[in-house]
Amino acid sequence: MAADKREHILTVAEELFGDNGFDGTSVRDIAQKAGVNLAMISYYFGSKEKLLEALIELRAGYSFGILEELNKDETLSPWDKIDRLVEFYVEKVLNNLRFHSIMYREATNVRSEEIRDRIINIKLRNLEQITKIIQDGQQKKLFREIDIPMTMGSLMGTISSYTQARPYGCQVLALGYDANDEAYRSKLAPRLKAHLKQLLRAHLDIANLGSPSKG
Amino acid sequence: MAADKREHILTVAEELFGDNGFDGTSVRDIAQKAGVNLAMISYYFGSKEKLLEALIELRAGYSFGILEELNKDETLSPWDKIDRLVEFYVEKVLNNLRFHSIMYREATNVRSEEIRDRIINIKLRNLEQITKIIQDGQQKKLFREIDIPMTMGSLMGTISSYTQARPYGCQVLALGYDANDEAYRSKLAPRLKAHLKQLLRAHLDIANLGSPSKG
DNA sequence: CACAAAATTAAACAAACGTTTGAATTAAAC
DNA sequence: GTTTAATTCAAACGTTTGTTTAATTTTGTG
């Protein structure tokens, strides 16, 4: 009973924080939308700040296991792994639009140094796994030398640029301004995947050395 | 006198909005840091919301002229234009870190539909100019077929991923956690430029057709 | 200097904020 | 069935919020 309600509050908070930001959401907003008494939020979480931390704790960090698994999988070629990587991140972000917004907008500003360090460490560990995947491709003479952390930024940044600037994204995708999550997701996901695979293939392929024919 | 003080308030507001968000900044914060009386903000701008709109009005939209100029320049090859594009955007964003944060975090949530539409239109017009540059390269058989809006997302998103997640960026760049703006900028700018030029060259080059040697 | 307009101020406003209280209700344990 | 603990509630707490007021000072003009 208690666990259900606790999680329900977190789900509602995720939606509101994602849409209106942490400072743009009041505890009363959350209580009303969740249909619980105002005092229950302090009762369960202690404070608004700790509610955010509980939310991050609940949602963050599950990607590491999957990346580690992908890294260790010896049945997949490095090229296959890059494709899987793209699919994994596009799906992950697009299926957690609100939470991703929170992480992107507020996580760095979270007052708790503990949470902030946790987020940085998660990102660094993910980067580590991806570094291994790419280095494996380089050792097998498939991938060329690239700036791996910047490439990781291109992967995540491309996705984020369309999840954060949604009204613009709707225009580009020829969707109505008020397209719902599902409509946006189903139009954006294949487009992002195709682009990112093409982009990373060209970027990584060892055949693509030397500068282009200057014309 | 009045114009000076008005602009000074806007500059201070930009800094605070950029660091703490719109909802995370009070008009009293702005007044205190700007050294002006609280009532002056209503006096000059009418409201906090209109102050944000005045800030966006002041800073946004100057990039269009530069892109148009770049587009029309016939002394530069399409490849040169791509390099210029990268340099332009990296410099522009890194020299306006706070304002870029505001645009990225809050602009889509601005209550004023007018401002929101203005921002979308600016982005669409910029996209139009860049589309022309790339199509020119395609007609000259230098560039291959790509998804231009998604590529634009990769360009802007890569930069944003390192301006928005700064503590993580400091780690990647081997900077202290508390690196100041200038230190961050001077380490990040050349790294971003080099990566994005390499990335876009590989992505655009017509020589890079076909899928990589699956291994 | 005199006068009107603009700029600045301290103080106050009502509303919204996060949080706490203490009593009332429900659930669990024996 | 009684007792104890966990949960829920309306109400209130003290701050902080954005904005306005009305008086005062400064500035520009004839």
C-alpha cells in the first residue's frame, strides 16, 4: 500500500518536473495531481529536494548493465554493436522523455553534491563501456581514430536536441504543434536511428581516412 | 542613463537565469545583484516574464544574417562553408554560455506563445540557410544524401551536450570541477571544432557511400 | 529658478511557497 | 478486542514570491 503510493507520487512528480521543471513545480501541484494530501510528500520523502533525489535514484543507472553486456557479447561485430548502441539510446531516451528532460535540465543543478556526483559517475562509466566497444573496433582495424567522448556527445546530443526542443521538432517532422508523446516518438525514433547509424558508420569507418576532395 | 541601467539589468538577469533557471531566480536576486531597487524591474520591463522576453529579444536572431552571408559567399567551397559553420556555432554558443542555457532550458516553456513562435522561426530559418549550403555541395557532387535537419541536430546537440552537462564536461576535459568559463571554453572549443569538422566531413563526403566492411 | 517628467525609493500587498503540527483515521499485532 | 504503529488529514506555520503604491529625489527644459 505504502510502496504503491510512494511510487505513484514519484511518477506524477516525474511528469510535472519534466514538463515544468523542478522550480516550476510546487509540492501542491504534485499532491493535487497525485490525489494525495499535501503532507504526504514530506511524510514519504522528507522534502521536495529529497523527492527529486528519490526519483533519480529510482530511474537512473540501469543502462550500465546493458552496456556491459553489449560490450562483452562476442557474437556481435563492432559494427553491430554500434547499431545496437544507437537503438538502445534512442529507445531509452524516447521512452523516458520526462525523466530525460529532468536529467538534462536539472541534474547538474541539484543541490545535493552526492546526487550530482552519482550522475557524473554513471555517465563516466557508460563512456568507459563505449570506449571499450570502439577500441575493440579499432584493434580489429575496422574503426579509425576518433575523439570518443566527443562522439558520445554527438550521439546523446543529437537525440537530446530533438527531445528538448519539441515544438521545433514537431515542425521538422511535419507534426501538429500539439502532437502527443506517442506520435512524436513514433515519427522521431526511426528518423534518429537511421541518421545516427549513417553518421556513426561514416565517422568510424577506417576506410574514410584523409580529407575530402577539396572543391 | 536609462538605457544603460536597463541593459545592466538584462545582463545580470541573463547570468542568473542561465545559472539557476528562470523559476530558480527571483526578481529580488536580480535587483540585488544588479544593485538596483526591486521596483525598477517592474518599472523598466513590466514583469519578470517580460524581462525574459526582452532578454531573448535582445540576444536572439543575429545569426541569420551571418548564415545568409556565408551561404551567398561564392569564394568559399562547400567544404569551407561547413568548416566555417562549425566554427561559427561553436564560438557563438561558447561565447554566450548563459544565454544558450536559457534558450535550451526555458525557451520552449516560455508562456508567451509569441516568443516561442519567434524562436522556432529563427531555428527554421537557420535550418533553411544550412539546407541551401548542403544542397549546393550535393549539386556539385561533393556531398552525399543525408538527413539535413538531423545533421543540424547533431551539430547543435554535440555542442549543447557539453555546455549543459558542465561538471561531466570538466571531468572529460581533465579540468577541475570548478573551472571558470574561460578555462572551460578554451579547452572545449578546439576539441569540439576538431571533432565536428571530422564528423561532418565523413558524414557528408560523397566518397563515403555504401556500408562499412561488416566484420 | 521654476516646473514637469522621469527615475528611484522604502514599504506594503496578496498570493504562493515548502514544511510542520496535532488530531483523526486506518491497519497490524498480539 | 485491545493496543500499538502507520497513515491520512485539515489547518496553520513562517518565508518568499511577483507586483504595486505613494512619496521622494533626480533630471531635463524653458
